[in-house]
Amino acid sequence: MGEVAPALVFAGFMGAGKSSAARSVAAELGVQALDSDHELERELGEPIESWFDRNGEAAFRKREEEVVLRLLERPDLRVLALGGGSLSSERVQEALRRHVVVYLDVETEAAWHRASGGRPLARDRNRFEQLHEERRPLYEELADAWLPAADRATVRLALPAMAAVARTHARPKLLWATAASGDYPVFFGHGLIAGGFFHPDDGRRFVLSDRNVASVHPFGGDWQHAMPAGEQAKTPSQAELVLSAMANAGVTRADLLTAVGGGVVGDIGGFCAAVYQRGIRWVGIPTTLVAQVDSAFGGKTGVDLPEGKNYMGVYHQPTAVIVDPDALATLPPAELGAGYAEVVKTALIAGGRLWARVRRGGEIDDETILGCIQTKLSVVAEDERDGGRRQVLNLGHTIAHAIESATSYSRYRHGEAVALGLLGALRLSERPQLRDEVERLFAGRGLPTRLDGVRPDEILPFLERDKKRTGERVPFVLVDQPGVVTPGNELDPRSVAAALEELA
Amino acid sequence: MGEVAPALVFAGFMGAGKSSAARSVAAELGVQALDSDHELERELGEPIESWFDRNGEAAFRKREEEVVLRLLERPDLRVLALGGGSLSSERVQEALRRHVVVYLDVETEAAWHRASGGRPLARDRNRFEQLHEERRPLYEELADAWLPAADRATVRLALPAMAAVARTHARPKLLWATAASGDYPVFFGHGLIAGGFFHPDDGRRFVLSDRNVASVHPFGGDWQHAMPAGEQAKTPSQAELVLSAMANAGVTRADLLTAVGGGVVGDIGGFCAAVYQRGIRWVGIPTTLVAQVDSAFGGKTGVDLPEGKNYMGVYHQPTAVIVDPDALATLPPAELGAGYAEVVKTALIAGGRLWARVRRGGEIDDETILGCIQTKLSVVAEDERDGGRRQVLNLGHTIAHAIESATSYSRYRHGEAVALGLLGALRLSERPQLRDEVERLFAGRGLPTRLDGVRPDEILPFLERDKKRTGERVPFVLVDQPGVVTPGNELDPRSVAAALEELA
């Protein structure tokens, strides 16, 4: 088993573009791309369609399994396009473990558009859709890397990240983040920090963390800088200290800033990378739950002004994000709880499987974190700059930011303020049952469900200054039901005041 | 004369796309586009080509003049595509004064590609090129607006700016800046500030200036903030003060920051606009020569750190730049002199007509300023982010920035440091004659040509920290001859030290 070097195996539904992706990557690597469907047809001596029609699916799957297993054992295998159905074989699944499975995720609509007609299983639209739904969980389970079934340019861009996965013993999962201003890989895996996994590996590393993080994660880098911990340190003057430290260290535009820590370190680190010499690359290594499920993704960076949270910032997408859930083990329970509020927020936005998993309670496991990351990435991919869809991510945050500003960022952790903000938003959404359910979830994690030490009338002036506001009223994000969330609701100020009163 | 409302008249060489631009703009405005060539063919009752061949150019030009004059007098004229040759008639030139002439500037190569073949004057490549060179100065002289002969999208994007020119009595010149991250109009005209010319006119205006500027230009806006004058005020803490003032004023993402002043106000204003709530629009109104010929264009914004000039900044293109040369009359002579160094730098980069004009000496007139602006815009259009071509704009700035940092931004104005830096760069370029000529030009304007109050060995450590440096050595921009300037020259440190010694 260990004799076969890992190959890149492109899998996915019919019409996902597996053959084209494999050819493109093979050309880039200067190797040969193999294609299990082509090999199969060569052995059958005729097109798959006619053989399948004559002999039926069971016989076909058997022949397919033989051919695929033989391909996967070939010592010269470097790049393979894998026929859509062969993954259902357990022997194939077993053989795939030693390779890097790249799942090309395609929308059913696009897949049907490309595949319908010829192929035996692509002749009936309903059956096609059903099959796609059936197979999707299997692809997701087996995937080492998820890529959007996009153009060849994306596949080529992602090649260094796929190669990094292939050569890393811990075999991290790779997700691909797309945004208008640039794409980047997200690596997810236990032990990545302890194992010293880095990406990209060119340029020197200026490591920014905070004093708590630095004491737990002795992270390697060419230079180190540990800032004070906590949201109160997310200030312009702390950013200036970081920039001066970078300048004195001699960081150049070819180097990287690596931000290891929670949301504060990520926000200030991304900001410093964005403005240092008008912009250098940065890598996010989120170590808190808030950061791993939410704040590390999407490229929003910044620091707070006394007048408002994140009032000084820019969009600057990271070059890579490295998520190691082992880091969560070192967190104090209150910090984990704070992250839970963002998990619930994300699950309410996603609905479906993620919400079903979260409402069951239980530990925050890998699948929950991955589900949150995928939800966030898919929203940002549609709308990087908060022009429309991305605003749903602000669910609960309008009130949360006002609470944080009104308490000078000292009374609540960000996630705790988000818990209160979510309850307020659900009240404004007029969804009392859902609000009660969420309140119980929060109470079970020790999150605040009532305001303490700050009065609603102290919060209201800060609400008025919300960054989303461009007209007379502040727009709120409301929940119709889990999975159906709408931004831009301008509400009667009296309802807003009442929602705050309910929290008092 | 005054009875005819100004129309948009598209002019330019054969193949510049005048008809297509006129149709596109007319469709946008919901009016009819007229085309002088079409009208002419209708009157001639046959194609221009055959009539021209039979009757010769003189007779043709006479008929053309009649038709064009009649069109320009039509009270319903709103949009016109003007035949390439009709501008040589003085009567047409006179009639054009009441309209807005939009000059579509096309490269000879592209024009030949599109126009060659049919038209009488587009049958011989050499004659075609010669004709283009002959007519270019005429187009430029008559133009109210210069647009790149680009796709229709650009023409539509520029429409609000063209409309602003048409309705402004002072009839500013309009240039069009293109950059990877966005295009914007540049308006140039005497009296624009006093006349209260603004663009765009949506959103409220937060006006940033410095205390010197505020005392001379009582500029209208919804809010005002005057910072201390001088490069020493270009600090992160000043930026924070501006941002707090914006927050307290209630500036939203729909509003604009207007930066009225010199390079410092523009750099810090652009930066504050870029980071305020992760980015709002800004308009630059440069009032110094340095800013009008150089720093107001290209979207480089930022503040200085003690460790290095512009070490904290981002790229953020303005939404418009408004240049009023009347503002220069209020400048102290030393400030005008400082700007002259950037004029000489730009002329060395441009070569050709601009260098010929500048080396003659004399007043800095409108054509010199416009020539500098066009040079800078064309460099930035090719390379917004300093990846290659744009680095030539740093001619003289490598040494200049080091001098400024070494003297804590207090000994020299930026332009004065650039004068010294240019002399250093010309020495490094081994162009002694050119260096002497430039030194004489500087001396005639009272610019420093020798270091004073700072030693070369104090400057060298700051040179090492140049932002362009990514490897072992700092890359320099060198001059081969005016118009031929190359970036990225990594030089022997001993030559660099010697060039500094020569300035001592």
C-alpha cells in the first residue's frame, strides 16, 4: 500500500468536468492524465452507453470496479479522472484512501446541462437529480479536497494547495474559497499546528499572535510579535505597533504575515497585512471557535474606533487559512461558548443539514465546523463586499456590535454579544418558537441571554451608527425560518427598542 | 450662438470608433445620434469613396464643411459622430466651441487595423500614419474630453462626467483615468474651485483639508475637518483623528470624502476613505503643484511611520479628481518649486513634447500640467499596482524617500527631496550632461541641489528599507534618455554611496 505515491483523483457527478480538470492539472505537472471511463471503454471495446444498455448496471459496475482498482494500484498513477459511479464500491473507497480525492462540486442544473443526453443515467431529469442527491454525501465523505466545478483556471490555481495536501502525512481537508478579489485554499485538519503545516511556503513569516496564544502555541516563524489579548486591544495604536515591529524586522512585500489566534488577532493581522507597504500576503491560523467557524474567512479586516466596531478596516483576502480543531482544546469554556453563538448563527443561515445537526446539541465536531466554513465561503463567494447576499452574515451582529461599542468592548466577548444580538434579531423576526429554542441552546452553553451591566437606552445610540446604514433607518437581518434569512429590513425604531427591552 | 444647447461631438481619427460611441451614448440618453459621414453620403447621393475619388479632396472638404456646419447649428443636435477630417476647417472649429468635443484617442496601429482598405485616406499605411501625426495636435487642442478609443462600456461609464462638462459654464477639460480597480474622470479647469464645481453630486461631502488650505479655499461641504499642514502630520494618529471626526459626523458608506490640499491631504484623505467602514468613495482636489502633476492620481494612499514613508497605506482610486490651476496662485514660491521637481521627473519619463517644453524653462502652464497628468495616467493604466511599468514613476523617489525618513519629514518638502533624489538617480544612470541640465533647471527654481543638515551615512540605512526591495538589493529607476526610463536596476552599494556623497 505504502508503495504507491498519492495521486490526484478527480471525482464528482456527471458533468462536473473531471476529465477536463485532470487533463489540465496533468499538463501543468508534465505527467499523463488517466481517465477511468476511457480505460473502461478500451477494455469493453465499445462505448459505455451500448455496453451498459445491453448488460445492465450491475454487470457494468463490476467491470468498472475492476478497471478502477487496477488504475488506483498503478505505481505511475499521478492524475486520474474517476467515473461518476465507481465510488459506491467499498473496495474502490478503500483504495482511494491512499490518494488525494478532489471532489468537483457541481450544481445539478449545470451538471444536467452538460451531461444529459448520451449517458445511460443522464436520460431522465428526475432520476438524474435523485442520483445526484444520493451520491453527494458519499463524495463529501471521501473528498480530501472540495473544488467548485469551475473553469480550468481555478483547478490550476488550486494545484499547489492540492499538492500540499498530497505531501502532508496528516492529510488535511482542503476547501476552496472564492471571492471577487481572489481565491484561496482553506486547510482543515487535526494536528496541523503541532505538525508545523504551512502554506504557502515561499516568503518569510512574520507571526502575529496574542499573549495567551503565544503561551500555548509556540509557533515557528522568522519573526514573532505577541499583542495583548482581547477585543480592547483591537485598536489603531496596536495596529501601528504591529506595523512598526514589521518595519523594524525588515519585512518586505515578498514576505507573509501569519495571524495565529482568535478573531481579534485575525482582524488586526489581516489589516496590518493589507496596509503594510500598501499590502502584503497573509495567512490566517484561527485558534478559537469564533474564528474557525466565522471570522477567519471572507477577508474583512480592521480595528475598532471608540466610535464604532471595525470602523477602520479594509477587505483583504488571506492567501491561505489553516484550521486545526485541536487548538480548541486549549480554550477556556467561556471562549468556546462564545464561538457557539456564531455556530448557531451560521446554522440558522444555512438551514438544512447544518441546522439539524446544531439543534440536536452535543459537541462541536469536525463536521459542524466544516459545515460552518462551507456556509460562510459560499455566501462570500456570491458577494464579497456586502452588496447584497453577504449581509445575511450580519444576522445578530447589528445589535451585537452596538452592545460591544456601548460597553467599550470590555463587558462581553464578541460571541457573547452575538448571542444577545441573535435573540434580539429573532424577536424582531417574530419567530418566538425559534427564539425560545435558540435561547435554550445558548443557556445550555453558559451564554448570556439577558443584558447585564448595560441598559437598552445606552445601546440605542450605537445602533444608529451601524456601518450598514446609508439612509434614515438601520437595516436588520431577519430570519424567516432556518435557511431563509433576509437582509435589509428597515424596522420601526419602536420595535427595535422593544427587542432591546426584552433583553434587559 | 447661445441658443444651441451644447451637444456631445465625438471626434477622432479614422477607426477610433466615433459612430459606435455616439450611438451608445445616444441610446443611453434616449436621443438620436447623428453621423456627419452618413449625412454627407445622403446629400452626395453616393458613397464618400467614389465621390472623393472622382472630385478630389478639396471639393470633398468643401461639401463636408457645409454639411458639418449645418449639423452643428441644428437646435436638436445632442450627439454627433464627426467625420475624421472636418476638424481642419476653421469654421468648423469655431462652430465646435459651443459644443463638447469628445476626442477618442486611438493608437495608429489599432486605427489602421480597423479603417484600412475602403476609405480614400486609409489605403497607404505611411500616408495614414503621417496624417494621424498631423491631426493629433488639432484633436488635442479642440478636445474638451479625451477618452481612450475603448469599448462602449467606457464611453457609457464616462457619460455622467461628459454631461458635467457640458453643463458647466467654465467648460473644464475632461481626462479619463483607467486602472485595474476602476476608472474615474479628471476635470481640469480654471476657476473650478471658486465656481463650486463638484463631481459626482450624489452623497454628502466630508471635506478634509489642512489649516493652510482651509484659510485660502473656503470650500463648501456637509462637514469640514482641517488637519495640521505639512508632511509631519501624515501620521497614523492624524488619520485616526480624521476617522473619528467622520464617525462623529455620522458619515455613511453612501457619502464622499473630499480631500482638498496638497500631497499630504490627498494621501491621508484617500487612506481615510479607503479604511472608513472598509471603504467609501473619495474625490481629490489637489491644490499644490506636486499634487496636480503627480500625487493626486493613481490611487496610492497612506501615512508615514517613523520607520518609513508611506509604510501604512492601500491602493484606493478616487471617484474623481478636480484640478484647478488657479489654486497654484496661492502657493508660496518654495512650494511651487517643490512641485517643479515632480514636473521634471514626469517630463524625463515622458520624453517627447513634454520634455521639450519643460527643458525650455518658463512658467508652468496648463499644457505642462495636462501633459504631466496624461503621462501619469497612461503609466498607471498599464500597471496599477507597481508590478512593472508603474515603477518608473519612482524615478528619484528611492533616494528622496530615504532623505525624508532620515530627516523625520521635517527638513525638506517632498518635492525638494525628489529634486535631490533625481540628481542622484541621474548620477547612477551615468548621464552627466542630462544631470547638469536638470541641476541647472532646479537651481533656477530655488530647489536644493546639495544635501544640507543630513549626511549620506544617515540616509543609507533608510535606503535599505525601500518598499520596492524584496531581495538583497534595492532596485533603482534609471534614465537612459528622456522618454526611456527603466525600473528594477539593482546596483552596487558602492555606486549608491558615491551618488549620495556627490550630493553632500
